[in-house]
Amino acid sequence: MENHRYSDEEVAAVYRVIAERRDMRHFLPTPVAPEILTSVLQAAHQAPSVGLMQPWRFIRITDINTRKAIHQLVDEERIKTAHAIGEYENTTRMAEFLRLKVEGILECGELLVATLCDNREGQIFGRRTIPEMDIASVSCAIQNMWLAARAEGLGMGWVSIFDPIKLGSLLQIPADAKPIAVLCLGHVNTFYKEPMLIETGWKQAKQLSEMVMENQWKNTK
């Protein structure tokens, strides 16, 4: 049987970039080289997608006023999210959330918005019973970007705190398309040793053993 395995060094590099990927919030203003940006986007475009529908669309934000407007939308939702946390949990948790840095929109070298494409109703293959597979496909593309960026020494942050209708209107996205993520990409001074929400004490990660079941669902804590 032919051995399709990569070399030990190549395998180690794959696992390393997965382990060291971080959702970054702190960036340096240094520009991202155009050829690196293209490579990272090409990695996204090589992601798997249900029925080969390739539902991802990326909008590169180069206008500073548009960037500021996106930041304003995110900050508005940050405040609303904080109040929702206060109502659902308590005011202490609300205050803790408000101290978190949740985006690097104004600082990052590149800002992109990942969206679902329009005219998705005609994509039946793989979506007839699970239409959310289009979002799963875009998520795969974003993960590819994240890993490629980390391999290039760049940080990336996925910002999801925004009103999709307002952001769609700002960017003139068709009504049947949908923004999924504001992506901050750029150089960083350092990568977090642990995910930032762990480092800040916001939350602890669960163990793999809590996530894997056999044959049937079992309740976990």
C-alpha cells in the first residue's frame, strides 16, 4: 500500500500551526504584503464546500471611513451584548465583558468582511436537509485563512459582534447574501500563549474527552 503520509517534519508543522492559531485582537499597523494577502485568500478559496458551491465572498476594506463605520457598528453591538450579558448573568460579568478587547478593526493592516453569497436557494446538493452547510463552508474558508496567516507569521481575528443587516446595508451586500465575519488580519507584536479568553480569565476551555461520545448521545456538564 502506498504511503501517503507527509514527512514527520511536515506533519509536525501542520499540527503546530493548528495548536498555535489564535483569535487575535492586538495588531501592529504594519501593512501586509500584497503577495501574502493573495496567498492567504487563495488558501481560503481552496477550502472544501458542500456541493462545490463555494459560497464565500470577501470584501476588502481599503477606505478608512468605511473601516471607521464598521468599527462603530461593532462598538454599538458590543454595548448591547454587554447589557444582554448583564441581564442573563449579572452586572459583574457585564463589567468583565466591557473590559475585554473584542476587535482590532482600527489597528490591523488588512480588514476583510467574509460573506455568504447570494442566490443560494438554487444550491440543493448537500443543503436540502441542512441548509446551514453554506455557513459551514464559509467557516472552513475562514479557518484556512487563519492557519495560512499563522504560518506566515500574521495574526487574524474573527469579529462576529455586529448587526448583519446594518453591515450589509453599509457594504451594499445583496439582500439574499449575508455578512458572516469581520476579519482583522495583520502583523502582531506577539501571539497569545493561550486563547485570549483563557488568558483574561473569561472562560476555560473544555477537554476533548468531554466532547467525544460513542454510539449515542451522552449528557455532559
